[in-house]
Amino acid sequence: RPVDIFHIGPQKAATTWVYRCFLEHSEIACPPTDSIHYYDMYYGRGRRWYATFFQDAEQDQLLFDQTPSYIRSPWAPRRIAEDNPDAKIICCLRNHVDRAFSHYWHEKKKRKIAFDFREVLENYDLFSSWIEPGFYSRHLERYLEHFSRDQLLCLPFGQLK
């Protein structure tokens, strides 16, 4: 069956907090992980694979997919719309500079990276992963090509905080 709600990200904009809130809601079926990546990375695995994430859902529960990278995927909006035309889309908007720094320091604290933030601005791969998610208008325009405005809810990070 179609998924009812998508939280498309971006990372470091309250995505984990929103996922945990939805986990507590009895009318919403959340997957066991906070990022499935079906519509951006694993689409080739097919709908059967995707459906396994919702196999424990009750018939009357809304299905929820939160994958923070969906916001920047060029393929996700069309794919989501084709499979789930009535879905609601949630996006949390955080100051793009604060979001990028938060993402950087999150990885730095986990010792996953050793570079300086300045390198993010100089390296295309780093830039596309850390800075481009904050180009909200570009990403949301792709969603508005496939969904009506009343299907899209943009939540300011400051209000969530």
C-alpha cells in the first residue's frame, strides 16, 4: 500500500527528533530505522523490499518514511509521487549555514572526518553532501513539480526547537 507521510530532511534539521516523535504515535507505523533510502539509493531493490519496512504496520496506521537525503535527490520526488500520489511531505528548514556546521561537527565528534570545514567549500563531493542540502528552494521546487502545495509542510527548525 502507499506510504502516507514522508519526512524528506535535510540532515541536522530535527529529523531524528521528528522520527522519535512519530515512533511514539500509535496511529503511525514507523520503520525500524530512521532512513530507508528506497527512493534515492535502493529503488532498484523493488517495492517488495521496501514493503518489508512496514510489515508490522496495522491496517489503520499511517505509513511513515523518513529519509533525510530525499530532499536533495533528483529522482526521489518523481518516484515518491508515482508510488504515493496522495502522500504528505514534511521538510524541516534550518538556517542552511547552521545546518551545515552542525552536520560537520556531528561527524567530527564521531571522528569520522579529519578535514577542516573550509575544505567542504573547496571539494565538490563534500560541498554536494554538506552544503547543497541547504539549497531548499531548489529542492522543494522539484517536489512541487509532483505534489500540490497543500501536500507539503515546511517546518521552521526554530519553531521545532
